[in-house]
Amino acid sequence: MFSKDIGIDLGTANVLIHVKGKGIVLNEPSVVAIDKNTNKVLAVGEEARQMVGRTPGNIIAIRPLRDGVIADFDVTEAMLRHFINKLNLKGFLTKPRILICCPTNITSVEQKAIREAAEKSGGKKVYLEEEPKVAAIGAGMDIFQPSGNMVVDIGGGTTDVAVLSMGDIVTSESIKVAGDVFDNDILQYIKKEYKLLIGERTAESIKMTIGTVFKGGRQDSMEIRGRDMVTGLPQTITIHSHEIEQALHESVAMIVQSAKNVLEKTPPELSADIIDRGVIITGGGALLHGMDQLLIEELKVPVFVAERPMDCVAIGTGIMLENIDQAPASL
């Protein structure tokens, strides 16, 4: 074997790449900066993210993935190729095998797009796996036993909720409410309440710094700057945690409802296991303050945040790559 097997968590917000034997070697934002006039890729990843909302007219910073699926095929392919080349993995004889993750309820056309993007960017053989399954493995759950495990994977574009047993998904639901929607909720709230326009990056920074989804869970505040909609001039305001809780309330309620729907469809024997074992939250949304407390209150079962929630899917791809020769999981 002259090439390495690689696992890719192709996220709406971040791309993580796991190389067999080396662990996670790349974690960059899923952003590509392109010159509109020449269609040339100028920057990828963190460098391109710095440009979001700050570029002249001819340069656009694109996020090629929306809601967990490919919105712009060519840009996604260019981004993947850039990342894979950066790792310098190709052996002199062979191309790497790639295991790539996708949300649970995407269509076969969307699956095909993900597979093709991976193949064109330099993969020899491409395996597709469902995200919550891989996240559960990465979070340390033993999903291959005949007992129920529940995972809530809150990413950038989608939230995937699944109950797993015997190495497969028993019931699942995927909704397009996750990190991006939270950012937009904060942006709209500030626009409505304060007549202040802020950018996506500021909204994300607010979410991470003072955001909470549990009433009374946090009492922080921060100063933010933006453009006043009335005067058109820059302005600074102070915003508080409880306001962010209000802004995110509706979206978070949809995630809670989704988790309840999955539990309602779960066979009773597996439900009993979930009361014993609890629910594990993974993905960037797991880091949102109060998410675990809110789910404990609403679902009435123990809820735990995974040890490295952002990395669970990438770690899971690594574990699956170790065993890929025994059980090919190609969809």
C-alpha cells in the first residue's frame, strides 16, 4: 500500500480530514474565495473565511455546502482537491480510499454529488456513511451491540438525530436547523430589536461568547459593532445572554421536537436502554451553552456532551477506516 486511507467530515461549516494512522490532520472552514472575473480560486479554508464579508466586488467568498449538501459542485470539488493535495498523500502508484459522511435523509442525487466530488478530487474508491452513525462511533459509543444508543449531532447545516443498535440506524430524523440558522437568528434579532446590521462572523462570535439556550443559564454581556440602519453610520451596542436565548428559542425548540419524534418512533426495548445510557450530543452545536441542560429537561433522560464534539465524525471515520476491509459500507 503506497497510499493512505482518508476519512472526510464534509461539514457545512468545517471540513475535517482524518488520515489512517495519523489522526485528524486537517480542520478548516468550508469556505472558498473566488475571483468572479476569472473563476480562479484565490484562497481556501481559514484564509478564505477571513475574507467573508470583507472582499471587493470581483472577489466572492463562497460556502459551497448548504444544509449539509453540496450547493456548488465545482467549488466543492476544488475545495476538496485543495485540501487533499495539501496533505500530500498520494502514493506514487495509488490514490487514497476515501470514507465521506453525509446527513441521513439526503436524496440519491445529493449522495451521487458527494461521491463524485470525492472521486474527482483524487479518491480511488469512495465510501459513503451516514453522519450520526459515524458521530456515535467517534463519541465512543459501542453501536454494534444489540442495545439502544441515541445521538444528536448538531452541525453547521443540519441536525441529525438517530437511535442506533446492532451497528445501524433504527430510527432517525434530519432537520435543516443547526449552527448556520442560529447565526442567522441572532443576526435577525439584532436587526429587529436594535436596527443594527451585523455580519455572519459577528453573529457567530456572539453565539460562541455569550450565547445560551437555557433560560437563566448565563448572565454574560458583550459589546458588538455594526452599521446603524437609520443613520448608516457605525455603532456599538451591548447585548446580553438572555436576549440570545430569546433569539434562538424557536430554532432550538425544533431540535428538541426532532429528538422527541425520534424517541416516539423507537421500539420500547431500545427506549429502556436510552434511559440507562443517556443521549450523547455531538457537533459544534453541542458546545452551545445550556444545550445539554435543555435536552435533559425536555426529554427526561440523561444527556451528555461528547468529549470532543467537533471532532466526533472525523474520529468515527478513522475507526471505520480501520475496519473497512472487513465490512465495506459503500452505499
